[in-house]
Amino acid sequence: MNVTEISLQNFLSHGSSTLKLPKRGVVVITGPNGAGKSSFVEAVAFAMWGKTLRGTTPWRDGFAGSVSVVSDLLSVAREVSAKGSAKLAWGVTDDRASWIGFDTQKKAADSLADQVGDIDLWRRTHVFSSQDAAHFTLATDGERKRLLETLLGLDRFDLAFNKASEDRKQVKTRVDAAQIEVAKAKQRFDFARESLRTFDLELVESEPTQPAAVDAADIQAAHSRLRVLEVEQQDLYTQLMSKSVPDDLLREVSKLEAELAAVKKEQAFVSAGNCPTCSRPLDVAHSADLSSKVEWLEMVGRDARALLHQKRREVDEERMVLDLTIRNNVAEQRAVNATIHRLNQQKEQFDAWKAAHNSWAQRQSARVSKRSAILKSISVAEDLFGNAEDALAAVQAELAVLNAVVAVFGLKGVRAHVLGKALGGIEQIANAWLQRIARTPLRLELKPYKDLKSGGTQDAISLEVTGAGGGYGYRASSGGERRRIDAALLLALAEVAAAAYGKHPGTVFVDEVFDALDADGIEAVAEALAELAFDRCVVVITHDELLARKIPAVQRVRVEAGTVV
């Protein structure tokens, strides 16, 4: 940013002052201490960023004030009322009529901040003060490294580094959790496979042998035949019991025999010649009648007995036939019973086989279902295992990326590479400036590490100076040597920082940095400042009149009691 005009009204010690600056060349501002020389630097800081470098308010209590800065980038004006009400306006030209209008002062400030960037970058690349001169050289190794990282913008990596580090912690936790899930899934998968192996080693039960089937109709037919035989047998028994000699024939034979016996008894008495009843002599005629009757009765008896014998023979023959039929019936009943018993046994065997087969089929179905369930569990476990491994691989890949990000943005990553390159550039530029302003064999050496007495190294920026302090380095150097070293480093840091941010060299403010130099040093610095002002405006603020006269200025300004004279 090339500043061309600075105007002050009741700003710090100034009542009303205006400073116009050229685009290039050295401008020397002189005056006694406390006269308000540095107010012009503070005016640029406050106009652009709303705060002074010293961190105090620039306004006077109870007075209205204003500050305005015109540059090639933009023009800014800030005002404050006597009551303390502030107002900001800015635009890309010095014509206030064309400036952008904002609804609120906050919107104006935010929009301006987007245009001018960071105040610290501007301060470290365009403002060299006596307070900042030894900031780098007297800093600790760690402070020096942090300062250089800030100048180079490497501190912007911190956000990415910290975010990646925090994300990496979370991802590591997720990796641990994913590894546990993989182990659990693998254990489940291995258990399922072992279950299948054990299951397949079990002895497979053979299917029961099927016996001959029995037709229920055969059993029914056998029972029907048995019932027929039983009925027939009952009928045969009835017939058998009914087969006997007729009773009338038996009575008739018995009667004839009785009558014949009576007649024969009577005939015997008659043969004796006496009546068997009264014992009187019988006549011959009665005896002949008895003989005739006996003959008749014997004849009739013979016929009756012959008939009875015939009847008995017929009954015996019929009973023999019936008895044989009954025995055949009983034999057939036994055969039918045996058939029924055999069929029932076969049926019981078939029913037992059927029940056993059903039970076997159920067990086989259960076995098939169990194996199918085991195979399904293996498939599910395998999918879970694969998904867990995929999830682990994904989170491990994420962790690898974050590890790479942390490594890149970490102390030994790209920032270390950039820092190492920058140190080389700073060392080269600083030594070039040191040769111009020191005119003594002073040389700086910057290392991105510090050698330890133990033989190791520490991640810090070490500064070594040869040719100064009688060989004992910066801290043993004289005040003049230190100022030369400080100035050379400041100029080098400014160039590198400007290059790092892609900033074109703008107006440089050198505030009492070289006031402690001797005459030889002043002459060397004057030449260096003239060279530095070749393509920019260099504003040198000093109360050293000798230095002011030595510097080949294109413009000289004197400030006394807050007024440009």
C-alpha cells in the first residue's frame, strides 16, 4: 500500500497536520522527542484498522477529531465527535462523493477489513520501529520461530493442523471401535463356521426300513369271514344238538318191550298152569292167546327195534357229518384268526414304522432347517465381517489421510520445508543488507534447528553471527553492530513476508531504528535507505540530525509540538 497523503485533526499530539508523500524516494521526518513524529505511522494504522500500534486511543477527550489516509489501494476517513461518536467512511478514490455508503458502521468496518488485510502483516512488513528492531534477534529460539511462521503466514496452517489433529483423535477412536467390531464380527464368523463343521461331523441317522404295507380291507375281510364262520358254527352246533332218535320211536320201542315182557311173564305163569294172579289153573286157550300175543309183540318189537337202529345209524351219520363240518369250521376259524393276528402284527409293524419314519422325517427336517440356519448365520456373519472390515478400511484410510495432513501441516511437514526455504532467503537477503550497512565482515547464519550440548538437535530457529562481538556473537556485539544486524534482519524479514503474501512493496516507515549508529554506520544506512527507496517511498523518522542530513531525501519534514513546520 503506497500512502500519498495523511491528514490529522486533534489526533494524538497533533492539532491540524497534513503530510503528502511521493510514490518513491526517502522522506525524512525530524523533530524532538514527543513532538508527534510517529503520529503519522499511528494515523495509517488507525485509519485502516481502527487501532494504534501503541494500543491507546488517539482521540482527545471532549474534542472532535479526524484522520484520513489516501493510498493507491483506497482512501479512508475516520471521525469522532466531541461526545465520542465515531464514524467511518472509505472508498477506492480520494473523491469522497464517490465513496460507498454503508447501512451501519460495522458493515463499513467489516468491508474495509476485507480490503486492507491484517494489521500485523502490514506492521511487520512496512513499519520498522526502535521497539521492534531487536524483536527477532533477541527473541528465544521458539519465539523466533513463531514470529517467522507468523510473518510467512505459516500460522495459517495451525488451524488446519489443529483441526486435523482433533479429527485424528476422533478417527483413532473410531478406528479402535472399528477394530473391536471387526474382532467381534470375525469371532462370530469363526464360531458360525465351527458350528457348521461340528454339525456336519455328527452321524447322520439312517431312514427306517419300510415293512410290507397292510390293506385294511384284508383285515376287514378276515374279520367278516370269521364272523360268518362263527355264525355257521353256532348253526352247526344247533343242528348237532338237534340230531337224535325220535322220542316217539323210543317210547314205542320201550312200550313194546315192556308189553312183551309182561306178556312173557304172564306166559310163564300160564305155562305153569296156574293163574299168576289167583293161582287157579288156566285153560289151554288162554295160553295159546298169550303165545300168539308174544309172537306178535316180538315181531312188532323186532320191527320197532330195527327202525330204531336204523334211525340211530342215520342220526350218527348226520352227527358225524356235522361234527366234521364243525371241526373244519373251527380249523378255518383258527386259520382266519391266525391271518387276523398276522395282519394285525403287520399293521402294528407298519404303524410303528410310519411313526418312526415321521419322527425321523421331522428330525431330518429339523436337521436341514438347523443346517440352513447355520448357513444363514454364516452368511450374515460373513456380511457383517466384510462390512466391519470395509468400515475399518474406510476409517483407516481416513486416518491415513489425517496422518498425512498432520504430517504435512506439522512441524516437520510442508511448513518446515517452507520455513527452511524462507530461512535461506532471509539469511541471503539479510547478509546482503548487512554488507551494505555494516561495512564490516559480519555474517548471519540461520538454522531451522538448534544444536544441543547432548549432541542432538532441537526444533527451533537458531541465530548465529560471525565477525561481531569479538567472536562471541550478537549479545557480545556493540550497540551499533546490533542495530546493523537488527536492521538487516528487519529488511530481510519484510521482503520475505511481503513476497509470502504476494504484496507489492509499499510505503515503508522507519521509526528511529538507526538513531544509535556512529557516523560510519549512518553513512552506510543512508546508502541502504536510498537503495530501498528506489521503487517505493521510505519515511524515516528520527531525532538524529546527523542521520537526517546524511540521508539523501527527496522531502524533509520537521514536526514540533504536534505541528508540521
